Amino acid sequence: MSSPDIAPSEAVLPPGWTAHDPTGEDVEDLVRLLRRHEQDARGWPGADSEHVAAEVTGRGATARTHRLIRDPDGAARGWVSCHDRAAGRVLVGITVDPALELSLADQVAFYAFALAERVSADIARDRGLAATQMDSGAFRDDERQDRWLKEAGFAHVRTWWQMERAVTPSEATDHPAPREGVVVRRVRRDDAVGLPQEQDLRDVHAILEESFADHFNNYRETFEEFVERLRSDPGHRWDHWWLADVDGRPAGALVGSTVTGRLDADGNPVPDGSYVEYIGVHSSARGRGVAKALLWTVIADAAARGRNRVGLEVDADSPTGADGIYSSLGWQTVYVTESWHKDVPASAG
């Protein structure tokens, strides 16, 4: 991808190509570009307009920087996305049209990764940091993306199993009850305004921060950052947030979301599903069956809503053996992704 004669700071697009900030009018082009990439790299497309629009023009846009790369004919050929995820961490997405001839795709990718590095360095500077981590990803066995990541200086640091579990209608009521002393409930709502009670949301945040403190690449978020980021997801629903009280005190939490708009490999719509964004149990309550109680709750909720599946992501190298719990409850891996990291110094000035 790179040339020893060209520094990343001097990377340019091929003659006649352009890069600009996307607007709402560009969303459908971005969706089609991302779906082509997913089809080529994973085997089936999943991108939809609602999620792309949320990142580019919705609530989630305020923490993201985007560039849409077009060829001389105006066709969308590349997408650079940098998400200021937390202090010291920038999520980087690089998408290059798989239909491009390889040498041309390499040049576009070189420019895209160089641009992402400059944006990440600026984010670190603006946060007053000395450096930041660029956190990018790829589908497993996507040799093209892996090569670009290596040539851009990234290292493969983790593998993730993307798992799903089928849900049957009977599971809305037919499921094990929590153990004695464990009560799972939705976060409470303020009847006057319909919003969740802040203390319950703070309990969710505190439980997740404590339970993930020793997990791979965990970055602490303020309460405000945590809530705002999750609210920006188009699949966000307040009635998909649960707390588990153990002996009368909050000790477990699960944040779920709605998965809509997915299409299968043939372009046919797939029924809605639920997704486990986060699940955590405070160390003081482990061994009480809290995680299973929370998982059975989201399964039952999905069944009651007429959904056909619940998805989640698990660290393939997790020392906690979390995948064992998921497998025992019926989750299976449907595809695999990778995390790639690179540390970059903040830009000057």
C-alpha cells in the first residue's frame, strides 16, 4: 500500500479524485459502498440507512469525523470514519470499494489511513493528551484489509466472536427463574417525563465500569459520555436497559438494543432482533447466577416482542470464559472480527 518515497503526511488521492465531508444526501452512497465491502469481506451485507445516517448526520455525528472519497466520475469509492470514543481512544473505520483495481485501491487506502492518523492526532491534541490509540477493525480472513492495516503500522491485538442465539415464541414465558435473592428489573422511569431515573442509569454505568475494569482495552467513560453515546445509536431503547438487584442492591446490568433493517445475502429483509450491547456483574455478586438471569431476561423480552434472535460480541481470548456461558445458553458464532491498534502522538500546536 505505502511507498518508501512518500510520507503519510504527504499522501494524496489519484488525480481527479476528491474527499469531502458527507451530508445527508450522501448517506445512500455510503450505505451501498459499505454493503459492497461487507458482501466481499464477510459474505453478506448488513449496513442500513438508519445506522449510517445516525453516524453521519444524527446524534452520533458530533463525536465523529468523516470523509467520503469519490472518483472522477463522482462514484463513492472510500469512507474514512474517526470516532472520538473516549479519552485516549479513537475508533477508526476505513472502507475502500472492493471493485477497485488493486493498485488504485492501494493508493486510496494509503490516503485514507494517513488521513485517519492526522485526524486521530488532532483529537489527541484537542483533548490535551500526549498520544492516542487508533482502534480499527477487520473481518477475519479479509486479506486486503489486513495487509493495509499492517502497512499502516497497526498490530492485530484481539479477535472477537460475533454470536447469535435463535429465539422461540415460547421463551417469552418458558425460562428459568433467577436464583433466590436475585431480582431483574428494567431501569425505573420517571412517570412525569417518561425518562429513566438518573440513579438507575448511574448504577448501570458504575456496575459496568467496575465489571469491565480488568477487561482488554477498557477505557473509562464519564457517565455523561456513556449515556450520550448509547442514546445516539438508532437501536437504543430505554426499555432495553435492565438492572439485577442482589439481596436488594444493584449488582448486575444489561444494556440492550434493537437490531432492525438487516438484509440477508439475497437482499431479503430479516426479522428484527435484539442485541446485548453490555452485560456486567459486580465482583461482589459473582457466582449468584446474575449473568444468566440477565441473559434469560433479554431472551424472554425478545420473544415477547416477536423477535427471532439475540446477538452479542465476546472476546475470543477472554480469561473469564464468558463464551462458555453464552454457548451453554444456545449462542453460536456467526462470524469473526479482529481489532487492530496503533498508538500515535498528538499533533503539534
